[in-house]
Amino acid sequence: MAHSNAIAIVENLLFDFAATLADQDERITGLIAQTNCFGWSLENFDNLRAWFQGQGKLEFAVTLYLSGEQDEDKPWSGSEIKADIEGKASTPENSNVWKITEYRIMKADTDL
């Protein structure tokens, strides 16, 4: 597969991955708690790089922008998280179902 196919594969995984981060990742949920916002989701992403590392394996790097709804009682609490992430994805042999199997948050900040 070509390099552009690796990018397309990762793009298709990002929305579910961002939802998992917002629900389960300690670092991201800690930042969410600081903002007092709710309804977090992937707003955008950029700097996506992805490349294959053998059959059924790829690595990627991306900047995610997660955003939440402002609590009207706390309007200046921040509503965006920017996270630089590196990770790996794989698919079982003879399958087209890719999953992010490993990731590391290199940097994450809120807009506070």
C-alpha cells in the first residue's frame, strides 16, 4: 500500500480514537476536568503523518483538537485541548479492520 493509504486509514480511525481519549485517557480527562466543559469531541486534526511498518502495521503522528461545550456558569474555563500524539495501528492478516493499538501523548494543553 502507498503512503497516502496509511494516512487515509488513520483519518478513518481518529474520531473514535478521540472519543476514547476523552472518556478513558487519564491525561486528557484531567485536562477536561480543568475546563469545566462537557460534550467533548474531535473538532479537527492536522500535521497527520502515517507510514507502513510492514504488512498490517503502521505508525502515525498527529495533532488532535478536541473541543467541548462551555458551561454557561463558567464561561472562561477553556473549551479546547490540543494533543500531539504518536501511535501505532494494525490489522489482522486477511482483514481490512484497523485498530489503534498503541499511542503516546507527546504534549497536551488546554486553551485556558
